[in-house]
Amino acid sequence: MQTTNFADIQEEFIERVHNDVWCSVTTINRANRPRSRVLHPIWEGQTGWIATGRQSHKSKHLAENPYISLTYMKDPLNPVYVDCKAEWVDDMAEKQRIWDLFTNTPPPLGYELAQFFGTVDSAGYGLLKLTPWRIELYSLMTQDNKIWRSE
């Protein structure tokens, strides 16, 4: 199934990514080569959020190319692929809101950001907003794949 209506996949998407929690995130480095790492996004509908170090290799990669690819593989027969544009959010009210979202969401999806960044106004706390342009809910056994693309 292919669709441009996010509502067609939203329930299954949120269930799968909130169950998997961790995903592999790939950026393109400054030598134009892929580089992957494991990160922990939290999703609000079709918007994803990643709390991460602002002074990381990711930051350098995203300055050159803001597009990333996420793969959730907790169940290798049913992976989720999410292709996104990533952008840093510096608005303090939004950073606080997402800090609270991570802190107040029960584990394993939520966790205490203070253990990594200290406080919400720490220079090390970076907030990435993920805006997908393609999501694939893959199923190897049933071949009942669902692909959403933004319009």
C-alpha cells in the first residue's frame, strides 16, 4: 500500500517505533559517505524529536546535508524505515517542552535527559526535529508493506 495520508499508517507507525525505541540513524559525512549511529527518538505523530549532543559529528554532517535515514530493527522481519529532514531547534520553550516530554514519558520510551545534559539550558543539549518525507512499514513475511510519502 502506498499513501500520502499519514493517518493511514499513523497507528501502526507509532506502535512500532515506540515499541522499538532505539534506531540506527545515518547521516552523510563531509566526505560524502554514510555514517550511522544508534539514537533514541520520540515521536509526536509524524514529527520526531532527538535529544543529542549539539557539538557532535552529527552536527557537522547536518550542516552540509540535513537529510537522514532511520532504521528501527528490533524485529528484523518487520523493520521501519524513516527518511527525514533534520533541523536543530534552538527555541528555549520548545526545548523545554521536549525535555519534559522525554522526562515524563514512561520508560523505555522516556528517560531522564538530565543524566546526559545536566539542565535544559546546557550548551550541550541539542534538539533535533525530524520531518519525514517517506516512511516504510516493512513486513518480510507478509509482504504487506505500507509506504507513506509526504505530498
